[in-house]
Amino acid sequence: MIISYLIRRIREEPDPVRFIASRLLWRTGLCSLLTIPRQGYDLTFFPTDMSAALWLNRHYSDQDRSVIGGILRPGDTFVDVGANVGELSLFAAQSMGKRGFVVSIEAHPKTFSYLRRNIDRNPHLTLQAINAAAGNYNGKVNFTSRLSDGQNCVSAQGRCCIPTHTLDELLGNLGTIRLLKIDVEGYEKFVLEGAINLLTRTEYVYFEAWDRHAERYCYKTPEIAELLRSAGFQVPEFDASKCCNVLAAKFNAV
């Protein structure tokens, strides 16, 4: 089954040779010797699926970058929940300039170490990194440690025990937040439940929605939309039967 999956993936790739190379570099760890150049910042090709995707396809995050870049202005504040290795956090920091402020939150300790190192290799950009899970209570959660690390998530079967905090507690001292981005593999509803006060100071929320992910936590994706609407956001209609990213805006946001 694994072999047939790999063969299918290779056939689907526009550059199969580079795809195979990305997987070999990832699995051997030699990838960490390589740099992924971006406009205004650089990333290290760490042994993660996100790094591999960015090295394989320089347009991989273009849609997210377009949305984020179209909203953020010099001096704004951007909060990235589920920052992974920092691609969108660094893009946001570069977009807003020295007066901007970025908070990058990543739960998994190993992925966080890669995020921290990517931030350190770009000293001209200012970011605050937090190693914690965001949720609707303060305490501890179990977290998975899969090879496809971009799919790691809160799970009772997870072997990694990490601290969890509400965004209201973590970011209580922040002023107005221009954009709150959340990509936490289905845990989005609980992140928002722990950010009730923060949402009153937030202008835009950009979140991932997918029924398949929500089902693992026994809720329906429309509950995310209802929570945001009750907090004063306009939420467009979306089809979460397929993974999609949704931009919600406060009624008075400009």
C-alpha cells in the first residue's frame, strides 16, 4: 500500500525527480544543510513535511501569503497559532517591517525548535515564539509525534505531554490584533473558545476548516462560524467537506 501510494504521488508531481530528492533529503537529514530562500528571509530545510513542501515548490504557500499580505500593514500585530517552522510568521514580520509585531505559537517541541532556529537565522525580523498548545483551558494536553509532523495534533493517544493555555491568558497584554491565524488540525474551535476576550481586540481571523479534522474532536465546522459571528465577525459561506482556509472579518474592519 505504501509503495502504491508513493508511485501515485510521484506520477502526480510536476517535477518527480525533485519530489524524490526532497523525500531522500528529508529522510536522511541531509536536508538541514540546505537553505530555502524566500523574499526578505530564509528558511532551513529541516526534516519536516512543511520544509520539504516549501523546498519542492516555491509557490506552496502563495495563497496564504496573498491573504496575509493583503491584510497586514506596517506596525500591525499578527498572531500565528500553529506556526510550524515559521514560514507565514516570517513572511508577516517581513511584510510589516520593524514596527510590526509577530507572535508565533507552536505546540510540538521538535517543530518549535525548528521554528526558533528559523527565527534566529533572520535577526533582522522581530518575532516572539511560544512553545505551547492553545486551547480552552490552562493545563496539559497529549500531542502526537507523527513522521508527517504537519499533521501532529492534540490527541489522547499522543505520547508528548505539553502545556496548554488559553490565548486570553497568553496574550492578555497585547493590544489590537490585526490578524489571528489558526491552523491546528481541527482544534480551531477550542482555540477560539479560549480567546473570547482576545477576539474583542481582533480585526481578522484566518482559520483552517475541514469536517474530517473537526470530527476527531466531535464537533461540526459550522460551530466555528457561529462562535465567530457571535463575537462580531462576518464569516463567508464555506464548504468544509474539503480542507479550506476561511477569512473572517470584524464588521468595522478596514
